[in-house]
Amino acid sequence: MNLFYIGAGFVGTCSAVISADSGHNVLLYDIDLNRIKRLSSNDRQEIESCIYEDGLADMLVRHQDRIDFTADYQKVEEFLDICDGIFLCLPTPEIGETGESNLSYYTDAAQKLAHSLVMRNTGTQKKYVVIINKSTVPIDMVDKTAEILNAAGVKNYGIVSNPEFLVEGKAIEGSLRPDRVVIGAWKQQDFDIMRKIYQRFYDSPTVEYIEVNPKEAAAGKLLANYILFSKLALTFDVIGRTCETFTKLGFENIRKVLTTDPRIGTWGMYNSLYAGGSCFIKDARSLYYQLQTAGQEANLVNEVYLANRRQFNTFMGRAQKEAGFVWKDKIVALIGLAFKRDTNDIRNSPSIDIANFLKEQEVKKVQVYDPAAMDNFKLVFPENAQFTYFSHEFDTVKNADVIIIATDWPQFRGLADAMIREFGYTPLIMDGRRILQHRYKDLHEAGFTIIAVGGPLMKSAQLSTD
């Protein structure tokens, strides 16, 4: 089939390459010419500098004969004559902290697309096409999309909701072996087309292929992300806080007691200084806004968002409150910039808030490192007299007064050995991911003071507070 994707971001690119892998002919459009050049370069390093996702670069190179990238809209209009399905993969960021989604990217693209669809097949619109929404949008957006298309005179079309449930860092693996594929449509004709697009999954005995209506599909995406977000907030704000408050409680041991109950499960039962990324916060806030706008109480939904923010503020405040640490004029090592491991995505990364906090506290210097996300972080915090970027975590932590670990890259687990063996001093360690928990005892005995999420202060008499 001939498939067109609008938006070459994380969702659009990963979804498009899976369609190419399924044997479809794919055109992917984005207005960012630099992004298009990098993704279509057939150079793995260039591709990964744009989207760092395990397996993506290899698949793009392997399927270059079936996937084409363009920033030329004339090429798009030509492709629409033969197009079977159009995937809308556009950003819908939150407006400020209101919960309302900024739909301008979506509506602008839909309006432009509508004008082009009217002109397809020399104006006859004889070929049927489905418009497939993969963007996370309000529940009633299917109605508004239809209004845009109908107002422009588009005919012979269907609208489908096909939310993505990809996990960054594991998106290609998850796309090839999904737990479920959710299709929301009003017409059997649209379900039939989607079955052809996703034939490999429709026929798979290991994939739940779910057909519902478009509003149910959209609501399912928002609710799924809220439930996952709420489990993280529960771990942070209740389980972790309990372990921080009472002595002789090991977070990992408490976790084992809880997760061996199959009703509780293991997902999300890891402590962190913040749940970032592009989905959980935005989608929970969107659900809250939609319920509030409809006249419903949504206090529990909002409390999850507040608990996540409270977790960050509590963690950063512990340095002064519990250890008497004064930030002004200190050297800080900030280890980890991506919102999670295995990605270069810094959207809602705690490191952005940490960096802003450090600037407000007038620290002397911030020494920064991340294996994948430094180029993106430099766009927000350029290298200057205060911010210095390093090429390895070991070099980054040297001479620092405090070391903040903000991302769960597995290689950071080796920092303990270097600090114990090579340091002649003992900076404050703030472990926002419990990545060094296997060495807390050794570090503490070596004279380090440790503040870790999910644990009480481990204070050394050697800590300087001046």
C-alpha cells in the first residue's frame, strides 16, 4: 500500500519505517529540511544525531528503497493521487501549564492537507483514502478533523484513530512486537484498510488487535498514560517517601515485597527524581483539562501531576534541608541529560529544571555529560563560562562539590569505583535514579554523603557546608 506520514518526529519516523519493513511504499514529510536531510542520509551517525533510537538507523538504511523523505509539498500532492492512508504524527504540546493542548500544528496540517485532498485525481477525488491520527489529541478531535475536511470539500475519505503506545528507547523493538494495536473507526471499510496496513499484526497470534470507535481509541491512549503516570507517582510519593522517612527500610527490599504480588506487578516500581518525557505529563494534564472543561471533578488526575512536581522539588531541596549544603559558588557535576536512558530526548527532562535551579542558585560551574543528549541540551544551555560539556562521565565528576545523577544510563553504575579509588575528596552525591544503590555502603564508608531518592540521608562527618 502507499502510505503518507506527516511529521518526521519520534512517532512518525518510527511508525513509517515499520510500515516500510512491512512492505509498504512510504513517503514521510516534514517542514524541517535539516531533519529530512539527516534522516534520509543513509548515514547511521547522522540519523542517530537526529533521533537516537536503537535499531532505527539500521532499518532506515535497510529500507531506503521503500521509504522516501521530503520537505517538498509538491511531491506530497503528487503522492496523494495514489495514497491509501495518511498518518498524522504531529506535536500537540501543552499550552503553558493549563492542560489545554496546543492543536495549531495539527489543525494547520489538517487544513493544508484538506486543500490538497480536494485537488487529488485532477479534482475527481475518485480514490478512497483514510486519514489516520497517531497524534495524541483530545477525545473529540475526530469530530473536529471531519469538520476541517468537510469544510474544504474533501470527499471519499475515512477518519481513523490509531494511537501509538511506543516506549522511547525501545520503540523499534516495541513496533515490531507490539502488545496491542488499537484501531478506532466508524466504518467497516476503514477497518478493512487498516487490517491491510497492519496485516502482519492482524494475523499474529501474539498481538491483541483491538477495533473500537475513534473516540474510544483516543480516550484509551490518554487513560493508559495516566494510569502508568499514576503508578510512577505512587512509587515516588508514597513508597519512596516512606523509605526516605523511616530508617532501616531498603527501597529495593520493599519493592521486592510489593512486586511479588501479581496484582501489583513490577512496571513503574522504580524510584526517580522525576518522570519526564513527552507523553505522561502532557497526556495527564490534557485528561485533567478535558474533564474539568466538561464540568467533572478531576482532582485525582491533577494530584498525579502535582506529586511528580513535588518529587523533583523535594529531591533538590534535600541538599540544603538535610545536609546543610549551600549551592552558591559550588562546582556541580550533572550526569545525564535525557529524560531516560537509551534516547536523546530531553523533553520534560529533569536536567532542564536542575540546570535552571543551579543558575538561580548562582553556582560557579556546571560540568555536564550525557552519552546521547548533549547536542539537544546545548540548544537550551549553550556552552559558556558556567556550563562546560565533557566527553565521559569520569571526567565530568572530577573536582565537583556535588554530583547529581539524573538519568539511568547503565554505564553510570561504574562511577562508584572511580570515585572511591581516585578521588582524594568526598563530594556530595545526589542519586536521582538509585543507579549507585549497589555501592551506597561502600561509598558511605569511604566518606561520601549520599542523598538518594527512596532512601534517608547517609551523612558523612567529612561533608563541608560552607
